[in-house]
Amino acid sequence: KETVSRNFIEQIIDKDIAEGKCDTVCTRFPPEPNGYLHIGHAKSILLNYGIAQQYGGKFNLRFDDTNPTKEKMEFVESIKADVAWLGADWEDRLFFASDYFEQMYEAAVTLIKKGKAFVCDLSAEEIRQYRGTLTEPGKNSPYRDRSIEENLRLFEEMRAGKYEDGEKVLRAKIDMASPNINMRDPVIYRVAHMSHHNTGDKWCIYPMYDFAHPIEDAIEGVTHSICTLEFEDHRPLYDWVVREVGYEKPPKQIEFAKLYLTNVVTGKRYIKKLVEDGIVDGWDDPRLVSIAALRRRGFTPESIRMFVDLCGISKSQSSVDYAMLEYCIREDLKLKRARMMAVLDPVKLIIDNYPEGEVEYLEVVNNLENPELGSRKVPFGRELYIEREDFMEVPPRKYFRLFPGNEVRLMNAYFVKCESFVKDETGRITEIHCTYDPASKGGNSPDGRKVKGTIHWVAAQTAVKAEVRLYENIIDEEKGVYNEDGSLNLNPDSLKVLKECYIEPELAKAQAYDSFQFVRQGFFCADARDSKPEALVFNRIVSLKSSFRL
Ligand code: ATP
Ligand code: MG
Ligand code: MG
């Protein structure tokens, strides 16, 4: 498998600069405003932006809105928000391809006048039949030899609305015998009586992508038009358009492989169905990999950048594991976030020898590996919540947490020893009774006695209740992404909602997107859609590596 280093694009650009083919590098990200951006787009955004930065060049955000459909405008704002969030600053270089319709029309007229384009009356089906196959050359259209005058008149009439959709098209006159099917007199304009979100009813003819895109790049002075591999076969047409229309500084198309994540759903129609079926709560559901979803889950722009850098730029198609994204967010947050205490599956722990009603405030360092994060005061009292799994009536081997007679460290607080416990009639543990050693304050005993287990806790009196959402892949990875009938293999446990979690009071201040480490649990983020000061909701971004396995 060939892997081209990240530098293959840079090498091309270096050469172009050395040969004087370009002075100021200009790149662009050209989304079609027809959906939300996903992690794959992030790669393209950061690649294009990164190159512009690196060469002291320019980066354009251009909406490729040459194909009118109804829902378009609503996506423009979400795309802008996502690109800005990723840190790709387009400054004042925001463009809409539809603003160039007049220039595109003029370019088509130029081609007609050069004898390089003709109006064709074949139907879409006939055009397909005439096109030939990979092994068979195509056949010339019977309309190919229309005079320039006739073509100019007909094209003007197309624009004026004289023809129905599909009645006539404008085609480039290239070579019906070309081994590259894209070069067999491709359609460059079609009639479509549709309103456009930007130009309204001004136009009833619209340019095709392969004609429009190189012109958009050329108009903006884009020097390097970076796109994904499926356009490799379209490059000869791209070059033909910029050459024949006559741009003096032709942009250069460079292709790289798309970013795919293993066992992750990115296809628009699948996500649409998940939303419609109520399996996810929107395009930004934290289990999805749209940029909005990753942001809502608690990913940072830095973590996405790290991920994209780690993936590298390649010419060969490959698929990257989601675990790598998780690695990146863990790495990014490790030193940046405070390590707080939250109990997700609570059971009461009562310290029988601790004064009733008393609350003391313990000074706790926020992140032992990063003193810059300072410290906070954490309330402690006679009644606490601990994780249910941190107590066992009958412990297995190597279980160092609480069990009758065992002593553990309450993180940042004291040693406690389990004296007894209470069960309800169903056998469920309801209370664990302990005694504490006041001399072990801070988590160490002056007599040097050691304990093997350290558990976290939240003081019951001051605890704040919260909802915590634990996520897994929406796909059942064992079975693969798709069933035989093409439907998705859904994981029924992809969302686990814990309604009764207890968090330390400091966490009640969490605002949308704020993230924290919950010690021993993972990284969590206040849900931007559902979390409210009086009803907090946290998403698990990613778990920590687990230290204990039963
Ligand atoms: P999708 O069908 O997933 O929405 P798209 O290609 O239709 O993708 P566009 O809006 O046309 O989306 O793409 C904008 C830019 O993002 C294009 O330059 C495209 O090549 C790039 N892009 C899209 N998907 C990926 C991907 N998976 N990896 C890298 N770049 C991508
Ligand atoms: Mg798209
Ligand atoms: Mg596309």
C-alpha cells in the first residue's frame, strides 16, 4: 500500500513557487450548502487552511451553490459556524459561486464562439447511449456541427426560458473517442426552471459542477484547488475549461484520499433516517460525527486538528479507527481540564464516627499534572455517595476497594474502614457504614499504614443531582455497518442515560460545552442542547483507560 507523506501537496506547491507559476498561494474550502459538515470535511478544511497559513497565502470559504434545491440556505450558517469553530479563519474571503453565474454564462459564450461548445437536443437518455463505455468509444451527437451563430442563438434562448427542463443542454465539444468518458462532450449547462436561494428566478439555466468549479477557482485566484480522489478523472476537464475559457493564471487541481472512519455512519441518507426514526436526537446527536455532533459531544478544535494531522494526507483510500479520535481528545484534555468528582451510580456511605450535620471544606488540587489549574474547595461530610461498584459484599481476588473490614482512601479526604452495610428486601445494598481515621486527613496516615484502594465520592448534603449520558458506537461493530438489505446494524445500547448521578457543587456552574474529567470515569461535557442550571446534563466524551478489570 502506497502512503504518500503529508508533503506530497506541499511538494507540488513548492515546485510551482520555484518555477514562478504562483506567488501567493490561495486555497479554498468549497462546501455545497446541502447538509452538515462531518469529520471528513474537517480534514479538507484544516488541510486547505493549513496550507494557506503555511505559505502566507489566502484561504477562501466558498459556498458551491450552483445547484438550486430548496433547503440550501439553512446550511450556510451551520457550515460557517463549523468552519469558524475549527479555527479556519476566512477573514473577508467569503464567496458564493452563484454570484458568478453571469461570468459563467460569459465563459460558455466564449466557448461557443471558439467552436468549443454546442447546444444539443438529445435527451438525457440518448446522451447516455451516445456516450459509449469504457471499452467502446462514444458517437458524435447529430447536433455537434451546428454553426456558431445557431449555437449562440439557441443558448441565448435557453437562458431566456424558451425551453423546458431537459429539452436542450449546452455541451463542451471535446472528443467522443477520448478514453476518459468525462471528456466525451460533457454537458456544461442544463435548463432547470427552479428558483435559486440567491439569484431567485433570474436564471433558468444552471452550470454543471465540472464546468462551474474551475471557473469559480479561477475567478477567485485560487492557485491550488485541493479536492478528493473521485475527481482525479475530472482533472483533464478541469484543465480544459480553464485553458479554453482563457484564464491567464490557471488554478491547479490536486487530489487526496477522503477520510473514512471505520464502523462510523457518515452517509447523509442514513443519518437522515436515524433522525426521522428518532434513534438520534438530531444531526448533532453526540453519537454522530458531524462537526456539530463532535462539538456537542465535547471534542475540541485542537483534538480534531491533532486527529487530522495524525491521519496524514494520502493518495490511497483507507479507513481510520474511531479510537484514534478518542485518543486525541484524551490527550488534549488531559492537562487542560480539572479533575472533579462525580458519582454516576450512587450508593450511600455513612461515616458513623463523623460529627452529624458538619460540613468541612477540603482543599483539592484540580489537576495534579498541571499546577496552573489551581485548586478548589470540596465539601465533605458524614454522608457521602460512592459508586455502587466500589463496594462488594464478597470481594473477588484482587479487589481492593470497599468490602466488610477493608480500609480504603476516600480520594483527597480520609481513610475509611467498612464496618457494616444495609440491604433492602430485594437484596440491594442501600447503605454502607464506615468509620474514618481523622488523622488521615488529606489521604495519608501519619503511622504510615497503607491502603490499596482509592475511591471517589461526593458529599450527600451538598451534592447536585445531574443526568449523565454514556455513549457507544451507534453501530454494532461485531456485525459491521450494514445489514444485507442495506439497513444499518444498530447497537441497541449506544445510549445509556443515568438519571440520578451526584456531582460536586462546583460542577453545577458548568455551561454549555464546558468539559471536565470526572475522576476514574472519563471526560464529560455539559450538553449544549439539554443541560440547564437546574437540570444539568453531561455527555461522556470518552472514558479513561480503565484501571481495574474483573
Ligand atoms: P458528503 O457527500 O459527505 O456531504 P461532499 O463531497 O458532498 O461530501 P461537499 O460539500 O461537496 O461534500 O464537499 C466540500 C469539500 O469537502 C470538498 O472539497 C470535498 O472533497 C471535501 N470532503 C468531503 N468529504 C470528505 C472526506 N470524507 N474527507 C476529506 N474531504 C472531504
Ligand atoms: Mg456535501
Ligand atoms: Mg459534493
